[in-house]
Amino acid sequence: AHISSTLDPTGSRTRLFAKDNPDAPRAGDTLLVTFTSGDPFSGVCLNIRRRGVDTGILLRNRVMMVGVEMWVKIYSPKVRSIEVVERAHKRPRRARLYYMRKPKHDRGSVEGVVEEYLKRRRLVRSGAVGIREPVGKSAKNPGSARTGVGAR
């Protein structure tokens, strides 16, 4: 307990990755990790390895048409923040999504999703817009706003 209180004095990372937290990141979610050097890395979470102080997450993204995976230790002093950018559309049936390395399942680059999230976060922080999601737009296809009974 002493070591984790030294590495995470506010307890925010411990609460974020707690098993009993309903808002905890899960495999399939898109995460944004910002390091103290200022470099962000975003990717789809393939694996969460809960081992106390050694807890780590495996993120995958496509950079310059090459798949890049990165293990991030959540208590590392080099990690400034960890944010959930987007939840998985469907709950995955696996705890470790290693099948997403195959071309058929690879989600590709998540840069567009992260840019949209950062843009929305800037607007919310400036007070220009509320936190509510747009009404009537589907999560998979935001351009289509189907409303009404039986609208296809």
C-alpha cells in the first residue's frame, strides 16, 4: 500500500482501473495516454494486466500503415494521464483481444476518433458546449440521423 500511495498519491489511477469501477477501461476501448514528455499515444486496449503496482495496459494503433503495440505501466512516473476516448461499441467476449492483430479484425488508425474527442473536450472546457451527445445520431454512423417509428 505504501508503494502504490507513493506512485499514485491521489489514488486516481487505482480507482480508474479498479475491478469494481463500472467506468473502468475494458478491452476494446480506445485510450489516450499522455506522457510527461508531452507525447500522446492512443490506441485500442487489447489487454489489461492487473498486477498491483505492475499493472499495465497493451494499446494498439496503426501508425504510417504499420501496426504498433505499446505496453504502458499505469503507475509509471512517465505517464501523466490516461483517458478513455471511446468505449467499445459492443462488449467483447474475450478479456485479451489478440485476434485484433489480424487484418480482418484490425481497427486501423484511431487518430480520427482521438481528434474528435480532443476537439469536443476543448469545447467543453471552454464552456462553448455542454457534455450531452447529439440526439438521434447513431454511434456507428454519426452522419445518419434516423428518427421516427420504423425509419430505415
